[in-house]
Amino acid sequence: MTMNWQFQTAAVDALMIQFAPHIDLQINAKVHQLATRLRQQQPDWLREVVPSYRSLLLYYDVLECNEAQVKRALKPVIDELMKTDETTQLDAQHHVIEVCYDPELAADLETVAEHLKGSVDDVVRLHTAPTYHVYTLGFAPGFAYLGDVDERLRLPRHATPRQKVPRGSVAIAEQQTAIYPRTSPGGWQLIGRAAAWPELQAGDTVSFKAITRQDYERLCADAEQQYD
């Protein structure tokens, strides 16, 4: 794989490895493969690794080494990684998540359908068709960024975020989709609601399955009983 990666100083004790300027599945796989290798090797100077879409941020112990030494240690590891065609993640799992696509539970669903110049059913069909990849986690604990959304569904975030997005809301923003893990402010386009979902990890894959409002209400009731 040809990839012009580079180092960037992030702080006095942090270094960024930037793999590319755009979001791409293969690039993201390389980010997480590097994170896995460093966690497995666990050099004395390493404190923490933080993978994202297209870069890896690592914190190092300044009492053990300096930035130049970290770069020298990392370069052969990254060069070797770039020579491989491996794109899979260790311990990755596939999850099927049931979603209710009901306009009463999804404030932007009909707007997205209008943007598509189609129906709500068309939105559901396009959103449930792909197998999504968990690129990274962030924004809030448990918030997983999934891609890639069908190009016909891609809409930007709202200019003014909502103050309160309900827990379980399924939303889209550009090429990403996500589930809000808890009630919080948010600016993504809301197109559905999930009653339950597993803890997602970077590298996992996700499929969405449409369910009825009745099934959604039943799953909500089951979830409430489970935590009573």
C-alpha cells in the first residue's frame, strides 16, 4: 500500500502519526493495526495510544526517552506495517442492531427522505443495506463512528445542534452513521431509534435491521425489566 505517512508533534510528551488526509477503510485498518502492535510490544516509554480515523496519537514517558528516540523506534514498525496487505482487525466482531425507523422517533427522517427525493422506505432501504465499519470511538463514551453511509443519504450536521438527542437515536452526518449512547446534545440527522445494542469496538462491523414500532416498544420494555 502506498501511503505517505508522517510524524507530527502533538505535545511535549505526545506524537501524532498521520497516515492520510482523508477517511478510508484501509487507512483506518493501518491505524488500528499499529495501535495493536504497540500495545502488544508495550515498550517502556509508551504510556497510551489513541487511534482515530486516519491518525494515531501516542503519549510517551519523557523520563524514558525524547521525541527523536520515539521516532527512531516507531519508523521500522510503521515501515514494516506498510509493506503488508493486512486489512482485518484482531478480535473484531460483527453486530446486527435492530432499529425502528418511525418518524415519531426520528425527527429528521422525513427531511432526509425529501433530500433523497424519495420515501421513508427508501431511506430505510439505503441505510440498512451496507455493512458498516467502526472507524473509531469518541465524542462521548460509547459513541462509535460508523462508515460508510450511501452517498445518496449524506447530509451535513445541523448548523445548530439540538440540546437534547434521546438515547438510542440512530443518526447520520456526511459519510458517517452512529447511535447516541446516552441522551445528550447533538447535531446529526436523526433517522431512527435503537432500543438495545452491544458495546462496539474499533474494527467491529455493524448491520442495521429495520423493526416495527411494536417490536421497538417490546425491546424497550425488556431492557427496562433487565435493569430494574
